[in-house]
Amino acid sequence: MPDDSTAARPGTAPTGQRTAGTMFAALYGELAWHPWHGPEAEQDAYVLFLDRSLAMGWLDDTSAGVLGGPEDRRPGAPGLWGMNDAGWDHPLAASGAGLVSWFQVAASAVAADRPLPVQPFLRCAGDATARAGRLALSGVQVLLPVHGIDASARPAHARVPAVVTAGWFTARAPGSRAAVEVIVSSGRDPSIVEAGGELVERIGRLDQDVFLCNSSQAVGQEAVPPTPFDDAFWNGPPVHSLALRGGLAEWSLEAVGWLAEAVVDIASGLGVRSPLFFTATRAPGTRGWSSPPSSR
């Protein structure tokens, strides 16, 4: 697996590149490997994600060396992210957590009328994982670089750009709505809890039915499933967190990505500047990892 020392902390990237910060996604559940694949296959998670990013036009390959060695210096093109790292397992993942795959990228600077590209990021992660096997998804964790979003630059018609894409979910299958629990943590910074009431109210005012929030509650560190990385990587530990419970239009990586995008922009507009650790699970009390039971 490539070793990229530039991916040590959120917000860092190769010198000279403008980025919004580091995005990290971890998928949990069960993966039934395809007979022709396996964790030791030549095409590992990094290669699969890289190839899919290139195929979809999402990879920022303007930096030297992304497309090849010294003998292959093809001109690159700007994109949504630059590759950092990926894998099927992680040395810092909790034992028995059910981690299936993880992906880390440097998100490119975000246009004023566009959301942080969490939907395509998770779609790419899901496609890369599906190339290796059949995934039964139970949970998703995403590190969101809110500090890389300038809410003041958002035009009036695009305060929460994800709203424009909510229509994609209206054609979903009948009965697809899923009960979910989402925990958003700002780590050692209390800002997400302080902004929690207004954040929930603003989600409810959006012209969308992708996520219908039924309840919200400030929760402590014991309620947050363990992160697959060290606390120093973001702003951990997850001392200050907000739990949202409600119905998601469908249990899919794209729907989770949509909600994460909306949370990023609303939180940024409310003054949150800490990276957010975002966890979504299919239903309360049915997490796909071994975490201590919450007291709520």
C-alpha cells in the first residue's frame, strides 16, 4: 500500500495544492469476497479506489507522479480529491469492529456554490469495495473538514448546496426509508453541541425529505463508536457529540453522503470550525462494531 506522509493530519496536502482538508471514510459490516478476489489480491483497495476515481473524473491528478513515474509525466486535470491512502483493514481499528474498508483523500478546495463532495466520495468508496466483494453495510464513519468550508462565500441561493441534489432520492423504491442514528462529534471543541438545536431546526427547514429528524440529544464519548485513527489525527477524543435519530430516505452510501454534506454546510454557517467525525448506523442499538453500550 502506498505510503503518503503528507496524509498525516487533516487539512494537510502536498505543497502547492489548495485543499479543503482531509476526508476519511470507513465502511463497516460484512464483506463476502468475490471468488476471484481477496484481501491479498494484486488490486488492493488503494488501486481500486484510484481507478474508480479516475474513471469518474473525480481524481485531482494535477500533482506530479499521480499518473505515473518519471517516464510517464502526462498532464493531469483538477478534480474533487487527491489520493492519500486506502486499505481493507487498519492497524488502529478496534478489534472486532467490523471494519470492511477505509479510504483517505485530500479534498480539493470547494467552489462557493458546491457542497463538500461527500456523496461522490462515499459512492467511490462503495464501488471500490463492491469490486472486491458483496457488502452488507451496517455503518459508515466519515471525517469531514468543516474548517475548509467558507460559509461566508456561499451565495444566497446555495447556503446548503446539497438541497439541489435531494431530488435524486424522490424516485426511490417504496418503503425504502430506514431508521438511522447519526452521531456528529466536534471532538474536544464543544461547538457542535452548542449549535445543535439550531442545526436540527435548519435541517428541518430545508426543502427535502432525505432525512427527517425525530429527536436529537447531546451525548458523551461513550456513545461514539471508536475511530479507526488516532485522536491526534483530527481533534479527538470525541468528547462533544450530537446524536440525531430519524428516517433516512434509503440506507445507502449516497443518502448518508447527502446528509453529511448538509450537516457540513449548516454547521459551518453556525460557526463550527472543528473537523467533524460523522457516524451513521442503520438503526439505534444495532451498530456494526464493538462499542460500549451508551447510557441513554
